[in-house]
Amino acid sequence: MADSIDRRDFFKGAAIGAAGLVVGTSEKAGAVAAEPVSPAPRVVLPTDAHANDLAYAQSGPASPVPVSVQGRPASDFMVDVLKKLDFDYVAINPGSAFAGLHESLINYSGNRAPEILTALHEEAAVAMAHGYAKAAGKPMLVCVHGTVGMLHGSMALFQAWADRVPVFLIVGQHRNPTGIVNLPHSAQDMGSIVRDFVKFDDETTTPERFAESALRAYQIAMTPPMGPVLLSVDADLQEEILADKDRPRIPELVRTSPPQGDSNAVREAARLLVAAESPILLPRKLGRTPRGWDLMIELGEALQAPVDVGTYGSWQDFPSWHPLWGNGGAGYRADVTLGLEMSDMSALARAARTSGRKTISISSEHLFQHSNIHDYGRYADVDLAIAGDAEATLPSLIEEVRKLITPDRKRVFTERGARIATAHKDAHARYVENARFGWDNSPISVPRMIAELGEQIRNDDWAVVSGHQFTGDWQRRLLNFDKPYRYNGDNGGFGIGYDTPGSVGAALAHKRQGRLSIGIVGDGDLNFQPGVLWTAAHHKIPLLLIVHNNRAYHAEVMIVQRMCGNRGRGNANAHIGSAISEPSISYSQMAKAYGMYSEGPIEHPKDLAAAYQRALAKVRAGEPALIDVIAQPR
Amino acid sequence: MKSAFVVIVVVLATVPALMAQTPAPPPATGDAKRGQELFEKTYRCYACHGYDGQTGSPRLVPMMRAQDAFVAYVRKPSTAGMPKFVDPPEKDLIDVYAYIRSIPLAAPQADSIPLLKGIIDRRAKSN
């Protein structure tokens, strides 16, 4: 399962890049100390993304900002701080409350590192950052306007929080508003709007505090359990002229090492696992980096235990065609269950306690929680609760397990592994067998839609960048998720509207690796943030979006049908409020309107392969494309 | 939504075994054409079972219940995921039944479908 060019290498590269930045900036800081004049901004050439940007083309490449004898804008200093954080991109929907910072990003920084991504809605901006962070292994910067931009972005911020994903958000506001517009866009405590679902927020009242808070926020965002952070920045502060002599020192970014579980507790966990007759491993949001993926394989194979990634909660921390993938088969009754970054083990723990079985939790969730949003699940009285990041704890757990494996236990493990492998092979065969039903029918079956895709991307280095909440397990069964980046996880908070912008953000991260990104998104999801199609087209983000178009919020249709039936008041109108038809929406025309290549509606399976081929040719050439597939509900 | 999905998966897994053990029921007596209209547009049975009655879950094709048993089940289902259809006239349910019985099973053998055979072969080679 070795992965030559993967997220781990990328992450290492990013860390080295960041270290380089640190060194470079330190040297720069020394130079500043010797000669109190800030370095002149670089002049950069237009990037590919700029080629379509008329405003940029008219203004030409960035020219040096005239340095006033008094100093330069504080927002230039803020950009220098942000450069320490190694942001490649900043997603924005423009707002006057961060116009100072916006101008500095364009003209002082030359729209490089970070490069601006123009979003047409703040929810799309934050959701792009959410998807990007999971694929890139580091956060994206997002800037929003006071109150209104913040509220627009808050939904996606909540999803990132629930998914334990870092997003770095800056909200601009006028602390001393005077006009009818600025007054409602200011707040005495802007952070309170989203405080329930960010790990850290601060109002930065001086440049020095901005620098320290930015570095602290980044550190907190990246320390497991990871999560979004927020800085509120006054518009006047951004526009203040900062004399060179008053320019504060920018501290170095110190990356925290993730917390590891207590060694005695880890030893006890290993003892339980090795002694167990039928252990099971349940990874959820384990793979912060590809190292977590490798370690999970190592532990599973050392124990020859099944590895069940669950339905929606994981970041797919185990290869889906691996013989140990799954729950071990119908007859497998676990006597020791190890949850790794599993947010709710309460039901498992209760059931285990009634039958003498053991449960173990290794999770950073034990270290930190807010109290308002109930995403922390119910209280779980597991037998062993180890507070620590699972990925960071796995090396010591694996080492302890290996120490305890005797030749006798190894023999038992080998036999167990063979049984599990057979069960997985049979289960996979049954799934593939089920894919044949309705194979040639119209609307197109979901497995046909996915199998046809799999055939077209077989020789690509691909990544599915959307979730799989509404396509069941078909993705995992019909596509071989054999690399950590093949799957990017679901939305986190079970809120619709993440998949499309999240796919665009993740595709941007994969673009740097030359990977082919595919998002399979519902028509319901696409309608939340269709403007992100323009963002993908404008910034030339290669991505194939397949619209799983079933013309309804189908999960809700079924739920309302059940409600109607339970109350005995008629089922014939259960679709009202959930169907998206009469008129049906043309997503192909929608994509074209946003400047994206598109085809559809594709109603017959015989037309799928050719449509995929044409669209993938565009994507491989560096453009986004959309295929509207009229598909069965599930 | 998650709990509903789990129920659906469990039912999906058990249906083929039931089908294998049950003989084909007597012919339907209803109006299949009218039943299709009811299936797709009035009661929207397709939401769970697919437009063709075989791509959703549980699969309805081939229908192994007898007509009376079908009507009784739809009115008072024994599985949590299935909505109760208490008030539709019996004629409607009989017509829906007739439509379901009229749907041909569109399920070629998996190993006769090159795409699926390719997946089976690659899965076998991957381990």
C-alpha cells in the first residue's frame, strides 16, 4: 500500500516549505533590524488564473507600492504575518470591512501565496476551504465581511467544525461604524456569532496582537482535534499607517506535536487487543496525514483484525478492497472493540458491558469539546478511554502489540485473518452482484453511474472529492480506494451544500499533485452553491462534477412518506416541499451559464461512457466539467 | 436519515434469500398501466424502490408476495423503514401490485457485464 507521491509527501513538502519560509523570514527580519525599511514587494507575472481576469489584465502585473516616508499600511504587515502561515490560497467574497487587507493581498503581495479565489458566496468560500484542507493537509485562508459575510459563511464553518477540519477565517468589521451600511455590519463581539463552532477566536486590536493571535490561531487549528479558527480585524486597523520603526516583530510559527496517549494505558490496550479472540478496529477521523492510513494498515495486519470505517463519519482510513476491510462478516462477534477518533461509542460500550466484552477509545475528542452543539455524541462508558490523537498514538500501540504477539497468537491471528478475508471477498462479490439490477434501465442506476466512471479513470491517479452520503457504499465497493487521497470524506455536520464547493476546494489541492478529481454531487446539494461553478471555471480548477440528479431531496421524501403513513392522513402529497421538478432544472445549462463545459441530461446508460470521455478530456486538460446524470434516487 | 439507510441495507441483504425460497404467486388482477402512474406519480414508491422496482431497496422485482399479502403488508408493514399506506383505496394498491408484477427483471448476470466482471477480476488481483 506504499504511496510514492501522496498526501504525506505533500504534507512533508508543505512543512519543509513552511520551514523555508520561517528561515527566509528570519533572515528578512534580521535585515529589517539592520536597516529599518521593509523589503520591497515582489513584482510577479500573471498566473494562469489571472489570464481570464479582465481587471487584472487591465491593471497589469503588480507594481511596487510607493513607500511613504511615514510607513506603510498595517494590512501589509498583516499579509507578512499570514505569509508565515504558508497559505497558498485565500477564498473571499469581497467586503469593504476587509478592503485594506484585500488591497494588500493584491498589490503588496502580488496576489501570490496566498492567491485570491473569488467566491460568489461566503458559504462556498468556507466550504471550499473545508474540502481543500482535507486534501492538502493544511488550512486555506478565508476573508469575510462583518456580520453579513460571517452569517453567510457560518453554516460551512459549522460543518468544518463538526468534521474536525481546520479553516482559518478572518472577518473584517468597522469597530467605530458611522454609516447606515457599516452599522449593522459591526458587532461588539463578532466572534460570538460562531463561537460555538470555532476552536479559537480573537479580536485583534493592534498589529502586534494580530501577529500573535494569527500564529496562535493557526497552532490551535492544527492541533488535534483540529477545527476552524477566527480573527476579527478592524477596518481602521487594517488601514492605519504603520511606521517602519513601529513594525512589530513577527514571531516564528511553532507547530505543536500532537498529543499521544498515556504509555501505560496504551500498553493495556495492546494487552486487550492481543488477548482478544475477535477484536475489531473502528477508525473514523484518524488520517490527519497519510501516515495515519499507513499505520492503520499496519495495526490491522499485525492483529489480523477487521477494520470497519463505518458509514459517514470517517475520512476513509483503510483501503476499501483490503481483505481486512469491513466488520469481519456476519458471524464475527467482536469481544474487544477499539474506536479510533470515534466520536460516539456509547451504544457499543453499553452493549459490551452487558455481555462482558471490552471497549477502548483512543481519541483527541477526550481532550476538547464545546458544549452547545451535540456532535460529541452521548457519554460512552468504555473500559479504557485514552485521551490522545489516534494517529500520534498508533506507533506506540503497534509497538506494544508486536511485543506481545507470541507464535501461538500469531497462528491464531493468521487463521482469523484468513476467515475475515473470505468474508470480505464474499461480501464484495455480493455487492457487485447487486450492481447488476436495473443495469440497462433509465433513469440510470447509481452503481452503473459509478462503474462507468471507474472504467474511464482506471489509468488515472484519481480522487473522489465529494462525500458518499447519498450514493451508499457503491463508491467504496466499485472503486478501489487504495490510496489515502482517493476519498475526501463527507460534510461533517450532515448539512446539504458542502459537496459541490468542498469538491472544488479539494480539486484545487489535488491539482498541484496532478491528480484527477471527481465530485459526485446531488442536485439538491448543487443548488445550495451553484455559483462555485463559476469559481471553478474562473480559476481553471480541473474537476469532473457528476450531478446525481434524482430531482428531489429524496431522503426527505421517504421521511415525510413515513410521517404521513404513521399519522394515517394520506401519502399522495408526501412529495410537496421535497420534489425538485415541474420544472426540472437543467444543470447542464446552469454550468454553461457559469462558463463550464457540460453535458446532459444523460438519461440512458449507453450514453454515459462517451459523455464521461468527453468531459474527462476537458478535465485532464485542466478545466472543470459537469455531467448531469438523470439517475435513480439511490 | 442514517437510521433509515441502515434499515434499507438490512432489508436489501435479506430479500434475495427470501426470493429464492418462495414460489411465484398467482397472477395479478389489477390495471398495470394505472398502477405505474400511481407508483411513480401518486404514491412515489420509486423514492425507495427505484423507478424500475429493482434499483432501490428492498427490490420489488420479482415480486414474490401474493396480491392479498402485498396489500396487507403495504397497509401495515412490519419493517420500520416502510411507510404505512393506510388510506389508499384497495383498487389503487391492487393496480400498483399489477404494475410491479409487470416489470421485467433487468438484471443480466454480473459476470456477463464487462464492467462488473472487470471489477470482480481487479478485486481478486488486488489482494
